Amino acid sequence: MKNILLLIIFIAGTYTTFAQESNASKATKEIQWISLQEAYNRTQKEPRKTIIDVYTAWCGWCKVMDRETYTNPDVIDYLNKNYYMVKLDAETRQEIVVGGVKYGFDEKSNTNQAAIALLQGKLSYPTTVFLDAQYNMIQPLPGYLDAKAFHQIITFIGGDSYKKESFEQYKEGTYKEAFKVTKL
């Protein structure tokens, strides 16, 4: 009887340790954010689409997106495998150099010129900007996106479905079929 009790305690302890390690590895899974210049440099060596999260420190919806969308495990997995991820503070006063082009701070708009260029002058936060592997604009997408909507968009663009079908067709067909069992 004593041996059975010890065995149960051992199994329970092993399970608890395993569960804690599993949860810890999930908790440390994060998006691999890099600078705009670093994304450009990596794209030159290993072409991949880039997503730029243009935000400001005072933007409430930006914080909600950071907390709720960019922490979703399915979103993180897809982004880290398929995109270079950049977080750009639109109000940074630091000069940004991308491919030899310098972007400074514009006092009049209180915005970095890189953000102005990426947002095509329409300053709205958050805005998610999609660039192709040659660093050409695919689409700036203003506003908060929850994890499910964001996952649909990143897979639509990441898998080049945007070249073949409308987003509505994708959501109702390709996306539904590919992600029948989804945690989003």
C-alpha cells in the first residue's frame, strides 16, 4: 500500500512538473520583432513578406492588440514562420534608415517620416502595413484586429491568396477548409 501511494505521488509530481514546463514554453513563445532596417536587410538575403505594426505610446487600441492579438499562439506561429515582424513607433524621433533612405522626425505632424510614408499620409493607429518580399506595399490596414480576424488576414496575404481570390471568398472557402479545427 505504501509503495502504491509513493508511486501515485511520484506520477503526480512528474505530471505537475511536465505541465509547468509545457506552460512555461507556451508562455515564452513570442513574436520575433525586429527593426525596420533589419527586416529590410533580411529580406535582401532571404525574401519574405514583412508586417509593420505602426503604433503610438498613447494608443489604447494598439495596447489591446498587443495584449490580445499578438499573444495568440496560432498568430505567433504563423507570423514567425512567414513574415518579418516590425514594430514601429510612429512618433519616434530617432532617424530610421531603410535601404539607404533616411527618415527623420516631422515636427509639424509629430510623426516620423517612415510612418507617414508607410501610412500614405493617413495617420491612424494601430495600422498594420503589409509589404511583399521585394519591400513593395501590399496594403496598409488601419484599426484594431482581434486574433481570428488577424489570422484570416495574415494567412490570406501570407499564402498569396490575395492574388487569386477576394478576401470574402477566402474566408468562406479556403480559410474554412484549411482551418476547420481552429483555436482562434
